Amino acid sequence: MLKLNIILAASVALSISSALAQPATTYPERRITFVVPYAPGGATDVSARLLANKLSEVWKQTVVVENKPGGGGLIGNDYVAKAPADGYTVLVAITQIIQAPSLFAKLPYDVFKDLAPVSQVALSTVVLTVPEQQPFKSVKQLVDAARAHPGQLPYGSFGNATTSHLYGELLKKDAGIDMTHVPYRGASPLLNDLLGNQVTAGFIDLTTGGAQIAAGKIRALAVGGSKRRSFLPDTPTMAELGYKGFEAEGWVGIFLPAATPRPIVDKLSAELDRMIKSDADVIKKLEAVSLVPVGGTADQFAATIRKDAAIWADVAKAGGVKGE
């Protein structure tokens, strides 16, 4: 009888294992949608389109990108969190997704319970910039002007409760200045208004603003992160200038609905990791838009988001930021 029970238990375990593996052997069988919770043109959108095209080539399936901007990313994030957990609706998110829990009293989803980390795509550097029409050549000059004209100088971010918003409020607190926050529905709309001199300054990602910085249309005053970027070797970090809390960087990452079968999560993660780390064309194109390729497994990304969530919670507290 004991032997029979052991045989039955082994048979059940084998059946379960086979059932769990089956989704990955047939996935993908139809079109995959990459959801970008921001307007076209920013680092998230650029990354999504690059990886979607590559994935389509490798897997011989259509992979499309759908932009769902609004709510500082909350609309698109929530859409994927509530999507069917079958691997065909993929979220391409930014750091905002783990910053939001510290900023909003209530969210329509729980990033740690409703979404499954897949892979970290790249680090995205955020730059403090001003339009070329503005006279400021340094952070000090901008800060001095803000002190002289409290509440009169608007700064833009690429969304409420995003890295650029946190950076802006942290600067205000560290420098003891009052600048009016203007949140945009993505980095591209922010760039348009920087080019049009509609805001005095803006914290924008280097992917979106890099070409216009190089062209002299907007001026880089400082970068976030722990070290200078090769694209802007003469631009100091905020930390170099004595401002603390700006060492934490933004990133682009891939998520699936939490109930997605693990074999599907792992299959997508493995393919993305291979592309980001080994595909010379992917690496070249990510670096060409000033992104720093990362890659990694689902478990590695899960560890990263938990670590970063704690760091950004401290930044939000230090900057006194709350979601609007």
C-alpha cells in the first residue's frame, strides 16, 4: 500500500510538472502586446519598440506596442495588472511603479502582488535641463533665481510621482527654494515645452532629451546617478554639487500579470536577458539612446525592485513628496 501511494504521489507530481511546463512549450502562439504607460518617444517607449521588434523576429510572432498614458503611469500599470495572465499582455514600466506606493495613499493595484517581475532592461539617467532661451548655465544660477523669485519659476517632470518629480521636489527641499511643479503625460510632451520655453527647467530622461542637448536646444545643468555619463562627460552629478539623494537612478523594466505561469515568465525573461546582454544590435541601440543595458533573471529583478522601493521611499520622505 505504501509503495502504491508513493507511485501515485510521484505520478501526480509528474503530471503537475508537465502541466506547468506545457504553457512555455507552446508560448507564444499569437500576438503579444507591450503596454507602455507613457506617451510615445520616451525611454520606456524606445525600449519597448526595440525589444518588441527583436522579439518578433526571434519568436516569429507579431509583437506590438500600445501606449496607455495617464496618471503618471498608473493607468497603463493597472491595465496590465488586471489583464489575463497568459503572457500576451506585457508591461514596460519605469521606476515609478515602485515609487508610487510611497507617494499615494491608495493604488488600484499592488506592484508586489499583482505584477510579476520579468527582467530589468536598462538604467535611465535623468538630467536637470533648461531651455536655451534661459540664462542659467549652472544649478547654482537656477537656484539663486528661484530664491529671488519664489513660486514664479515652473519646473516640468515627465509625470506625477515619477523619478523626475521626486528629483524636483528633492532639489526644492535641499536648496530651500519654491518652484512650481508641472507634471506632463510623458517625457516627449515635457521636451516640447522645454523647447518652447514654456517651463523654466525640467528633469528629463537622457534618452528623450539627449539629441536636443547635443543640438544646444536645451542645456544640461546636472545629472542624477552616482557617476557622470559618457554622453555628458562635462556635466556634473547632483551629488558632486552637494545635493544628496540623487544617486538613486531610474530604470526601465518588464512585468507580467502576477498569475502568469512561471514557465512563461521564465521563457520571456530568458529571451530578454539574452538580447540585452548578448545581442550586439540591442546593446548598441540602447546605448545610442543613452540607456545603460542591464538584463537579468526574474528573481534578480524581483530583488532589485524590493531594494529600490525602500531607497525611493526614503527619497520621497526626504523630498516631502505626495502623489497628487
